[in-house]
Amino acid sequence: MLGFGLLALAISLTLTLLILAVGFTLLETHFNPGRGVTWPLLTFTCITGGVFSLILSVLQFIQLQVARRSDTASHTAELWWSEHLMAWVYTDQPLPRPLDRPGAATLLKLRDVMQGDVSDKLRDLYRQEGWLARDLRHLQRRYTSTLLRAEAIERLALLRDPEALDTLSRQLSHPNQEVRSLALLAIARSVGRLPLNRSEESTYSLTVQAALTDGTFSVGQTQEALTLMDHHGLRLCRDLLLYSPAALKLVVLEVLARRRSAELHEDVVPLLHGADPELRAGALKVLSRSEQLPPGATARILELTRDPVTFVRLQATSAAALLVPLPERDLWTLMGDSQWWVRRAAAHGLARSHAGQLVLTRAETGHPDRYARDMANDTLAALGARARR
């Protein structure tokens, strides 16, 4: 494939040079009309250019056919290895030949979707066939190219082998940002899906924590790493909420909000009293998404519904709608908030329960704020439309 590309590039450059030569000759003839070489050169250029264009088209067609056959062969090899690896795993049939590159790639795909002893058996085969040692050598060599290093890290991310974690950890200090990012996600993925003991979990959680607090990873990469660590990442999230900068705490709060879990509420509630409005809003989002509000946070949640910052009031309103008993008076007041999003959150919160819907019915005609009346009317109309479906 590389040879086809280089040949096509050479032909393209030749055509470019011919065009430049024609242009130069035409200019030369214009200024020296007696030379008389224009038409022979044009004829030669057209014939040569046509031949080269035909060769280039043929090469591109051949390249397309080669790529298609390569894809077909790769797919066929994957199906062949899948069949034989599954037979080896479940019926102990011997593999017909040593594990080659397509076989190793197929094994990693199967390892990624399987669990338990079957998955571990595939991991052990990858070790026995020497592919793990090969990947580790690529990472341990100082002058391994970035491409080979990245490919090895991606394979180890799928393999999830405890023996690779130390080598992956050393890649977090690599000068290339892409290598560091891949290593971070590979470690997080492995930690999240491996049955590590308490000591191993603590060691690699601290490794990830040190990498994240360096601030060299994007928000998306940090969120993905914490998410991939699954339940192993909860202790790390707790430590980050206690000791990390505000920007990293916001990332942790977003991850916890997506988990919709109440596991770290005792660490989240103190942030409701913080000076940073983004942290207050993030903590409220975690509480409301979990739909399990700590009893001790009720007063502070209602207090934050009067916060001067709009996005804090918005999250506080969503959380207040989950309180039991329902704070009907507060939500009635929030229906008349100056911000549309807060009014909408109050109306939707009231619509969650029968008692709240009665409040909306009263607000439809009796609320002193016309925007609150409109919001109540729209919310009740949407409820009616859903009920008729």
C-alpha cells in the first residue's frame, strides 16, 4: 500500500512539472515569438500527461482492489480465529497453529466481551504465546516509535493484565501527550475491570490521582478515566473531592452525577456551603440525579433556591422537587423566578407528584406572575398530551 502511494505521488509530481514546463514555454514563446517550439511541446505534454493519468487511474484502481482484498482477508481470518479460539476455550480443542497477528487481535476482542474464567483463559493464552512480552518490550524500549507504543498500549487496554500495570504507569510520564492519555485510559480500564486486592487498588488509584492532579489531561479524558475505574474509582473520587483544585472537583462531581449514585453524598454535601457557585451547583446536581437527598441537606437546598446565581437556583430547584414533604410554597415562588429555566424546573418538579399537579392547577389561573401562569399551563398541557397517548 505504501509503494502504491509513493508511485502515485511520483506520477502526480511529474504531471505538475510538465504543466509548469508548458506554462514556462508559453511565456517564453510569447516574449520570443520566433522560437517555434510551442506546438511540439504541447503535443508531447498532452500525450505524456494522458499516459501518466491513465497509469495513475490504474494504480488507484489496483490500490482499491488490494485494500478490499486485505479487508476481506482480515475479516475471514477473524472469523476463522474466533471459531477456533471459542472451540479451544470451551471444548479444549487444540489450536491448529500458533497465534499470529490476526489471531492476537481476535483474542483481544473476545477477551474484552467475555468474563470470568473464560476471559482469563484467553488472557493466559496471550501471555503464553509471547504477545504480552512483546507489547511490554515495545513500551520499555526508549526509542520505540509513538505509533508502535500507542498500538501496544491499546492492546494492553483490551487485555487488562495485572502484569502490565506497572509498565503502563511509567508511560504516564512519557513526553508525548497522546501516549500519556492512552496510558491513563488503559490503566483506568484495567483497574475498573480487574479483581484487584486492596493494596493494588490503592497503589494504582494513587497513580491515577497523581496523573490527574498534574493537570495535563483534558476534562473529557479525566471524566472517562474516572468512569472507566467504576467502583474502584469511588475512593479516588472521595480523595479528589477533599484535596484537589476546584476545576478537578467539578469534573468529579459531573462523573458522580452521571453515576446517579448516593455513595459519596457525605462528601458532596459540604460543597453546598462552598464559596464557588459552580461547586454548589455541581453538588446539587449530584444530589438531584441520585434522587436520594440526605435529610440533613434539606434546609441548605431550600436556602440555595434563593441563591443569586441562576444556575445554582436551577439545580437547587431540581433538588427541592425531590424533597418529602414537597416544599409547595417554595416551588410556587420559584414558578415566578426571573429566569425561564428556573421556572421550568419548578413546574416540572411539581408535575412529578399528584400534590404538585394540584399546585400547578392553582398556579394556572391564580399565580400573580403571568410567566408562572404560562409555565403552569404549558406543563399541564404536556401532562395531558402524555396521558392521552
